[in-house]
Amino acid sequence: MTARLRNRCPAVHAVDDWTRTALAVEMTKANISEQTEASAARTSIFGGLMLRLRTYFLAGVLITAPISITIYLAWALIHWVDGAVIPLIPAHYNPETYLPFSVPGIGLLILLTGLTLIGAVTASMVGRMMVHGSDRLLNRMPVVRGVYNALKQIFETVLSQKSQAFREVVLVEYPRQGAWVLGFITGTPEGEIRELGGDELVNVFVPTTPNPTSGFLLFLPERDVVRLAMTVEEGIKMVISGGIVAPPDRRRADTAPELARVRVFGGR
């Protein structure tokens, strides 16, 4: 009966086939959409998990790297001092001779104790006489004399309690107008430099990045130096890091110098 109706009504048969085709297409689209959404959800979950793991990894590196490097450097220093000092100790005075294990830090402790005793001895009359005699002896050696005097002056300047070396961080315009570098005031010039340059000159050491032990020594007028509020430690960190580690602005709001800002950013 149905076949007879379809044969008699071909239009109805065509509509029925089209309807089934349309339903199949819609179902296929729905399946594809569901699969796409499921795939996007899985990708989103995976991406979020990877991002979270990356954040945790970087946080772990940020926490452990400074501690690990500090411990490693301290251990390397102790090991190096022990290796240099302990062989100089006679066996019957070496504590490790009577111990079944090695004690790290003995050489460093002995070195610090020895330097303290030497300082105490040189503070006495006999010690000063010995130092004076050694100075006279070394000053008579042609090659050693220059090295000894230079090192002695540097250590006396840096380690002196009243020394103002590396106590201030400044900005100076170098090597051309409009270019500024970070420097450290090391004092005021003496002798012929002061006589020829004037009383307003200051010594400014401009370190290189990332090795601050080398650099340039500049003699600049006081008016060309912009003093900063950051500490020397913060300035050294900024130099070593290449500007990545920048200290906060410690200037008080009521004393923020407009003059310094004008001098730095455009004109005297």
C-alpha cells in the first residue's frame, strides 16, 4: 500500500528523503559541535594545567635558586680556605688528626682567629715597630714597592672606619650629553689634581656591567653630579643586573627635587 502511494505521489517521496537527509546533516553537525566543544574543553584544561605547572616551576626556581647559589658559594669559600690553611697546620695541632671525620670550616675559623691576633699584636708598641720595619724593607724593593704601597693605600681607604669611599650613589652625564650612567663617589681629589681642577671636584667611579670591579675614574665638578637616595648595595645590584633589579624611590614626597629632575631630563 505504501509503495503504491509513493509510486502515485513522487513529490511526497522526495520530501521524505530530503527530510531524512536534513536530519542526518543536523545530527552530524551536532556531533561535530559536541566533539569540538569537548576537544576545546580538554585543550583548555590541559593549557590551564600547563600554565599552573609553569607558574609553580618558576616559583620554585625563584625560591630555591638564590638559596642554593648562596649555599654553594659559601661552601666553595669554606672549602677553598680550608684547603689553603689546613695543610699549613702541623699535624699535632690539627684538630682533624684527632677526629675520625673532617670538620668543614676549621681553616676559616683559624684564619679569622689568626687575623684577629695579628691585629691585636700590631696595636701594641712592638707590633707597630715590626710593621714600620717591614714597611721600610718593602719600600726598598724596586718592583714590590709600587705594588705594596698601592695595595696598602687601597685597603686603608676601603677598610677605614672613617672612610667615605663608596658611600654615595650618583648619576653623571657620561660619555656624552644626554646619556647618564650610575657612579659611586670615592672621595675628593688631592694634590695637583685638586690644585688644577679646583676645590669643587669629586672622584666618581663608574663601574662596568656586569663586572663592577672594572670601570672608569672621573673627576667631575660637584654641580655635575646628581646624588641619589639609593644605597650603595642597591646601586651595585643594579649595575650587576644590568638594570633589571631597580630599587624603589626613597625620596620623600615633600623633598622630591625638581631641580634634579630638570638636570637629569633636559637642562641645566
